[in-house]
Amino acid sequence: MDLTKITMALVGENDMEKLKALSAKTYSEQAVWFMNCYWGDFFENKEAKCEEIWKWTSIFIDLDKKGKKGCELNEFDAHRFLEKINETLSVKDMREFLRSVDIDFNKMVSLTEYLVSKYKVQWNVLVNKPQNTDKKAMQEREDAKAAVEEAKAKADVAMTDRKAAEAAEAEVKAALAKVRAEEKKYKDKMAKLEQESNDDTSGTVKRNKAKNMLAQLKAKPTLSLQRAKITLTAAEKKAAKATKKAVAAYEAAVKAFADAEAKLNELLKKEPAGCHGSDWWLKREFEEAKKYMPKSKLAKLAGKK
């Protein structure tokens, strides 16, 4: 007997308990289980069908207050799901649909129940269909999944830090604009005093007063200009620090994505051993995670280091 082989099965003393166990899994886990079971029937070499499952799963997640941790929708949100995929039903038809889909009669609709109805498969066959793999492949898949999740997490951090750096840069621009405005006021005031101090049509007292004020301004700029320059200096320091942090986060994310891609590619080179759906889903999660990576600006900054 090959002890490295593993058969993944649902826990339950009967088919209904197994269905409830499957429906209690997260939406992504339900989708993967279904795809693994019916890969050859519906999904092999059919990318559009795979993407459709991905889309439906994403909508379930978006509609559920529990998000990715959710597993089933109430009647109202199930109706919203159908609207989003252009399968709007009347209230009467909706309730009939729910009665036909809600296999375990808990007035909730899991992704599994919807897929069973949509693909017209026997749910008792689904819950009893084993998913075979081996210990090594299972560990490699778990490692690749962890690497993809780590890359996504670091991409999230990089995106957050990039936004912070952009906000700091906006503060620098605002502070610089303030300095330029104050410098213009300062120069205009200097020019006016220069003119008044040399105006022979004015009295001696007025000219001397203008000369005195001009000398003071030359020795020390206006308080508002001084404050604007202090604010600019502080903003520039803050921006430099934020940019440095953002670049570091970006580089960490790039490294994490490279590691995840290497592990994923190594996994995909091998025969999935009954887990084609798992591998397709993992690859799709990796592609989705890349969308969260900050764009080229940080890449350019990282390249200058």
C-alpha cells in the first residue's frame, strides 16, 4: 500500500451531513472542491468556465458581510447575486429557486448549492467524490499557497506605503506652493519699500521709514515666509522617509512574488494528481494578487538605489 497517497473526503455520517460540511467551507474552498470533482466534465481546457466560477465566487464574497470567511448567503443577498449575473427573478420565482437550491433547507444558499443547481449535478455524488493527492504534492501546494498569500500581503503593504508616500509628496507640493506665494509677497513688499525709499516726492520721514523697514526685511524675511520654509523642510523630510519606506516595501513584495512564482511554476510542472481545480485556483489567485502591486514609479525609484 502506498502510504504517501491521501484521499480527502468530507466528514459526516450521511450525505446530508457531508453536504453541510462542504457548505460550511469558505466560498473559495467550495469552488475548488467542485472544480476538482468535475474538472474533466466541465473545466478542463475551458478557461471561460473556470473564470465564470471565479467570478461567481468573488460576487458571493462581496455580498457576504463575512467576506472571504463567509460560506452562504441569505435570501436577500442570494437574490442580489442573481441580479449581478443577470439572472433576475420575480419574488415568487426567487423563492421557488431558493427552495430548489437550498438542499439542506436552512434558508441559506451556499456556493455549493448554487453550483449543484447550475451544473445540474447530483449533490450526493459530489459530497462522496474523493479527491486524491499525495503527501508531497499536498505539501508543495500548501507551500505555494502560503507563498502566494505572503506575496499578496506584502503587495498590500507596498500599496499602503505607496499611498502614504504619495500623500507626503502632495504635502511637499502644497508646502512649496506656499513658500513661493510667500516669497512673491516678500519680494513685492521689498520692491514697494525700495520704491518708497527713493521717492523724492515723499517726505523725509516717509522715505526713512521705508528705508528702515527695507533694511529689516533684507536682514530677516517675513515671519510667514519663515514659517512656510520650515513647513516645507519638515514635509520634505517626511516625504523622503515615506518614499524610502515605500521602496523597501515594494522590493520586499517583488521578492515575495518572485518566490511565489517560482514555487507555483514548480508545482504546475507536475501532474496535479486529482487536484487540477486546486492548481488552477492557486494560479488565478497569484494573477489576482499581482494587480495589487504598486506601478512603475516605485520600480524606478528602487532601481536608482
